[in-house]
Amino acid sequence: MAIKGPVAIILAAGQGKRMKSEKAKVLHEVCGRPMIQYVVDAARGAGAKTIVVVVGYASEQLYSALQNEPDILFATQSEQLGTGHAVKVCRPLLGDYQGPALILVGDEPLLRPEPLADLLNRQKHEGAACLLGTAELADPTGFGRILRDSAGRFLRIVEERDCSPEEKAIREVNPSCYVFETPVLWEALDQIGTSNAQGEYYLTDAPERLMTMGRKVVALKVLRADDVLGVNTRQHLALAGAIMQSRIQDHLMTEGVTIVAPRNTYIDGRATIGPDTIIHPFSVIGGPVSVGANCRIGPFAHLRPGTELADDVVVGAFVEIARSKLDGGTIARHLTYLGDAVVGRDVNIGCGAVTANFDGSRKSETRIGDHARIGANAVLVAPVEIGRDAVVGAGAVVTRGKDVAAGATVVGVPARPLVPEAD
């Protein structure tokens, strides 16, 4: 098959032993999504048309997680022989492709697309065989250092374990973000050896090798410190999540959402929230959730994946909603669970009301019509439908399949129509 460029290669074969997990390191989640998904998004946002993910440890997990992505191909690194070797295993897959290759690592979920696009654009216009995206860090521990000459020109990368004391003091680092021209990348990789502390084929040796071949190599300080956090431990994972959460909430607030207490609120990056909605403290919005404009959420609300709220919906304290749709003007102020429910306009859900959607083997749907009123502590046992303008009395249990007609009022356990008293 013809490869569309630019190409991005994402290195994701490592085990991540310090995570102490059976899960592939790059599949650990940051704000609800596998960290590699952020790297894939950044590559796409920078303009990559084909993405090659290099897999090794727990490869079947990565196949499963990314199998529905049409622009992703997989290359297998069966032996962990270093980053240079990891890139080299992509060569058969890319065939005669001769465009730029953006090379990233799958455990840096905070990478933004803008600096990556800048690198691709500069490589195109400067004709460089290699561009490195670098960052300057207050604490460069763990990263390879960028060595420059007296004129500031790039000389080489030195991995930290191979650094002299003077080199360790350098604060400009290599976060493994490159754009290489192919096929000269393959030529350089064919020439690198394993004379280093790890006895591995370092991709970091390729830029220096290209320079000895007379090719242009440029290191550009285009990355911010918060772009290049590599996740190697659970502590790193928590830090990446905090930074990503700050970015998510900052974007939402810029777009007109009020978040009363950002540090006490969690919002998944896949959620969409309309302007003038107010999110009160200790609320959790997890997964792909859609919230309309001018809603009020929380405090202590939990919106789970599949929740869709139209405009002007109120979801109050200790309300949990999952896989449900609430139309405009509906109110569920407190202590309510709505699961697998379709709720009409201007419905009032009383305190403690529950849609009992699970019977032990399957989940069923509850439908509530416009302007219905569901009393405090009512239980609606799915599948069931509550008609338009109907009233379910406080404490009533509407049993499976016992639909409530439009305009009717039901009370009791099990719920039965309220019969008006005789005159």
C-alpha cells in the first residue's frame, strides 16, 4: 500500500518496569484516555497522514486499543535493542517512502501539535536531514543533553548515563522529538553501533552520524517544559494528569464555561460543555459527555460516559447519570441515579429517584416524557415508559413493563393509578 506523508513513528515497545504493571505503559490513562492517544492526536494535529506505532511488550494490548484507527500501522520490535533499532524495524513497512518522518515516544502525553507542526514546516523549508525539538528544563535529570559548539550550533546528543559531570550540568535536553528525512535516516541507522553504557542502538546517535555524512542537522528549542514530561512512574502519571486537567479546564473556561473550583473538579478531555454552564465543586465529568449551554452541574455530581444534557439542565448534589439523555429544562437536583434513560423536556426528578436499569444480566432503558414529575424516592424499573405530563408519586415503584400513560398519576408499591375520591 502507498504510504501517505508526512509519516509519524511513535515508539511504544517498552515495558515500563517502574510502573509495576501488566499493562503496556503507554496505555495507562491520563484524564481518562491512554497516554499514547494524546501522542497520536499531536502527530495528527501536526499534519501526519500515516502513523506507525512500534510495539513490543504487551503488543496485543496496543493492537486492541488502536485497531480502529485507520491511519495507524504497527511495526514489531521483538527484541529490545534500543531506540535506533525500534525505528529501524519500521523500514520494511514504509517501503519506498521518501518524505519526512516525525519520530516521537508514546509516553509523553503532554506533547502539543503546534511545535511538531513547526518542526515539520522548518524541515521542509530548510532542507535539513534532521531537526530536533529540544527544551530547556530547570531539572534535566533523566534526559539526554544537547551539546553545542561555541557558536551555538548542534554537535551531538549525550545520553545522561554517558554524560560527564560538566555535560550533566547542561539544561537543554533531548525529549526524543525528531523530524528526519528519509531515506537518509535509514543510511544513518545502518552506521550506528552499540558502544555506549547500555550496549544498545541509540537513535540519538543518528543526528551526529548524519553530520559526518555532510548533512544538515539543526536543534531547535521549540518545546516547553510541560510538553516533555515522560511518564515512567505512577508519580509521573499523576503529574501528567494534573497538567492535562489544567489544560482541559483552561480551554473550557476560555470558551465560556464557569468552573467554580478547578482544583476540586475533574473533567475528561473528551467532554464538550456549552457556554454559561456552571460546574460546581467536587463534580466529575468522565468520558465522552455532552453538556449544553446554561446548565448547572453539582456540587458532587457525577456524569459518566454517554451522558448528553441539552441546554438549561440542572444536575445537582450527589446526582449520578450514565448513558442517558436529558432534554432542555429538566431538573434533577439531588441524590438521584439516572442510567440508560431518555428524559424529555422540563421534567422534574425528585430527591432519591432511581432508574433501576440492571436486572443482573442486562441493562434496559427508561423513557420519561416531557413535563413529567417523578416523586422523591421513586423507583422506575426498566424497561418502562412514563408518559408526557405523568406523575409518579413519592416512594412509588413502577415495575418492569408497567408503563404509565400520559397525564396519569401513579402511587404505591407496586405503583397503581391514583383513583380520585368519590364526592
